[in-house]
Amino acid sequence: MKLTLYVVAIAVMLFTNGTSHKTDPVKNIKVDALNESGYVFNVNVSRINSKYSEVASAVFRNKLVIVSSKKIGALGNNVDPVTNEPYTDLFCMDIKPKGDFSPPLLFSRILNTKANEGQVAFSLDGYTIYYTRSTRENSKNYKLYKATLEENSYGNWDNHIELSISSDSYSIENPHLSANGEFLYFASNMVGGFGGFDLYKAAIYEDGSIGNPINLGSYVNSSKDEKYPHTSSDGKELYYSSKGFNSIGGYDIFISNITNGVYSKPRNLGYAINSIKDEVGYMIIDNNTGVFSSNKNHASNGFNIYHFEAEAIYRELQGVVVTEDNRILPNSIVVLLNSEGQEIERQTTSIDASYRFKVKAFGDYKLVAVKEGFEDYSLKFESETKQLRAVLRLSPNVTYNKSKP
């Protein structure tokens, strides 16, 4: 297969604009210069916030579980010297339409203790919880635990086990379960990382135990701190907070594409999400809505929850199929593939030999052109620029021509 595809930002196209195509027109969406996420965000502050911190953690049976230092029926008192707020507990709220939530209630009298409760994650069936907790004596050091929900019970979590990955020497924080249930992501300052806190993942075995931690690498981690990992439902995107990668404040929220287990360089979500303060706990609730927390408008520097709606940004890829001497080739087949080689769409060029696809911004794609009597052409490309122009130049298949009488 010969690779001779030219992709240019500005080109003189060899086709007319009258050809009809399957792909829908692309909306003209304006985004700020910092936003390279591939999404545009509409953000509103949640009405459930208090004078204390609230950070989202996970969804459990259509309830949003949050970590908060508010004291609505919570256990214990006193102030954590690290945060200057009361020690944290787990709360839950019903998820309502349009970004609304019910008033928060204590999530569990069993899981909430006088210690400092951290972030949690749930197995796909909802019967296993991975939770983090630190003691009042050492509130900076969280350990990872696992418990199971007694069947047909109303919140009876038992079989509590501290997992072997925990240590007195480092902290395990922000557990998050991948959508397929195969990996537990988390942040840790264990020895051997790239900076302070790095992001890791560990395989989850059938008995609920986890394997050895795997560092997500230098593309994801920096010499500073990374926390709060969250993956999309299709497993193709990793969101997380980082103080590195030229963040505009403390923690900014970034996105990294995942292709066959490989993570791309992170891209900033832009000013609609990030500020000169800290943004953490980004979490998708359904396909295009979710929450995150920020301390940008909190009087005591605590965290408020914000609700967002995300709309994907698309680019239009246009092109024409021609011979090496620029003669158009109608009835050529052009196939658009995603980063994993799966076909997204195919088109047959009409009389002007043109094609047009709608592709998601900042995505990885591959084009393949096929025409009888010519060699196949293919090229991988990234949809970063607003204008994508591709001229596919096919050369004759010598073997095919020789077979002709």
C-alpha cells in the first residue's frame, strides 16, 4: 500500500461545492484560545453548595456521591489543619434533569466515620466500593479500602479490607473505575513517579483485588501534581487535574485521548472550565453533562460544585481524488477510520471526484482511498486545524494494467 496523501491547511480544491454528501454541516462554534479539548462548555454553579467544600466523586444508583466537609448530620467535629475545614464525609444527592440535584444527605453511616473520608469508586454492579480514608493524626495520607454491599440490604457495607497497595509512606487518592470495570485509576505520591502526585492504574481481578500499579507515563504526568482521574464511558478519553502543562492557575483540568492503551499529550479545557485558582473533580454524569469543582469564587477558598454541558466541536474535512497528473477520479471510494482502525463512514466520489467528512476536533483519524486500477492510499492525521484539505493522488496499479489485454 503506497502512502501518498497530502493534507494541507490551505489548498486550491479541484471540486465544486454542489456535490451532496452524507456528512452533516459543521456548526460555527466559537471557543477560547486556551480550549483545545474538542468541546465547548456551558457552565453553571450548582445550587447545592454550602460555605464548606463539595467535590463530586462517583455515581451510585442514580445518585451523585460527593465528598464534603459540611456538617449536616455528619459524624465528628473539629477542623482539619490541612484544609482549615471540618473533616470530610460522604454525601449523596438524587440526580435530576437540567443539572439539578436534591438536597444532600449522608451517604452511609457505616462508611462515614470520625476519620477523613476521601473519594470513592463503585464496581459496575454496584456491590463493591473502593474508598479512601485518612486519619485525623495524618490527614494528608489516604489509604485505599474495599467493601461489599450485602445483597438485598439497604446500605449494609461489610467485609472491609485495606488493600495491599496502601502504605504509611505515601497516599492513595481519587479512585476511579474504568467504564469496562477492568482498571482502577488513582493518584499517588508513591516513590518512582515523575513529580509529586502522579496518575496510575491497576488491573481489577475477579475477586475484586487489584494488581500492581502502572504509571500512566510522562505524557499524562508532569514534574508537578496530577489528581482526580476520570475516563469517558467509551474509554477513549481521560480527564484529570494537573498543576503542570502550563496551567493558568493551580490545578487545571485537562483531557488526554486514549488509543489502544496509549495516552496522548494533554490538552487544556479552556477558560470556561479553568481559572487562576484550582479546578478538580471533573466527572461526566451522562453523555454530555457532568460536574467539576472549583475554589475560584469561594470566600474561604473551599470548593463549589459546577454543572456543565459539553458539545463536541467538529471540523469539516474536504478533498478530491485525482491521478498523479491531476485528472479527477470519479467513483473512487474514500473511507474514514478512527484511531483504532474502525470504519466511521465511507463515500463514493461523484462526477467531481470530491468527498467531505465531518470529524471531531483534535481527534486521530485515517483516510483510505480505493479505486479499481490504482493502488490504495492511506494516511493518519489529526484534526487540529479548522480547515482540513486533502488531495488524494493515486498512481496506477502496474500489475492491474499489465493484466489488461
